[in-house]
Amino acid sequence: QPIEPEVVTDLLVQASAAHGGTVECVVLNACSTEDMGRRLRAEGVKHVVCWRGEVYDEAAMEFSKMFYQSLQFSAGAGCTSIPPGAYKAAFKQGCAALRVWKKTPGPSRGKTVVENVPVVQGLEVKARVVLLLSEDGDEVLHCADQAGGEGGDAA
């Protein structure tokens, strides 16, 4: 039986640094997780990555692979904490991976995130926006934007 999103949110909030835990970043790498992400952020989770609308599994995996590789690189060997600004830098690396992914041939490649969005360069668009909700300032990537303009946009 599936667990209700509210239960997961409550558990993550309780595990957050704001409530005495060690969790400072949550990646909600699934469709339509913005509301959950905003609640986590409001409840004290320092950094949350989430999606507005649908996202292909392959696109979400490419984003998260680069996001985590960037964090690993930022932390360095044997480091037990993530340096300031590393989550934002990792988010930007994940966004860069999405821009490359969407231009690469493959079964669902070129199909980034959102329903009811115009076709981009003759390719179906399926994911609208990936967000980093952060105490350091929010970052937004509009996946349907050919330029892939992240940063500076308020969600």
C-alpha cells in the first residue's frame, strides 16, 4: 500500500537540520512534487529540488546523476559536510545535463518536461520546470525554454 505524501513530508521535516536532524537537502525526483517541496522548505529543510509538472524518468535520472556527482566533487574526499553554495552549483550542473540530454537522440530524449506546451525544435516537450528551493535563493529551469534559462526566476 502506498504511503501518503503527507507522511513522507512529515518524516523528512522531522529529520531536517531545523528539527535536530541531519537532512539539509531533499531531492524529490518525481512528477509534480513542487507543492511537497514548498512545504518542506517552509518547514525548515534548507534545500529542496522538485519538479513542476511531469518529468520523464530518463530526464530525472540524468538530472540527479549530475546533481549528485557535482555535490560529491564539491565535498571532496573524506568531507563530512557540503560547502556553502554547493547545492546551487549542483543544481546548475543538473540543469546543464538536462540541456545536453534533450538534444541527444534516444527513445524519449528531446522530450523534456510538460503537458500542453508547444513543440520545441520539432520535439515533444514533457516537463515544464525543475526547481531548487533554497535558503540561498531559489533557482528555476524552464525545460521548455530552448535557452534553458535557469536562475533568477521566482517560481
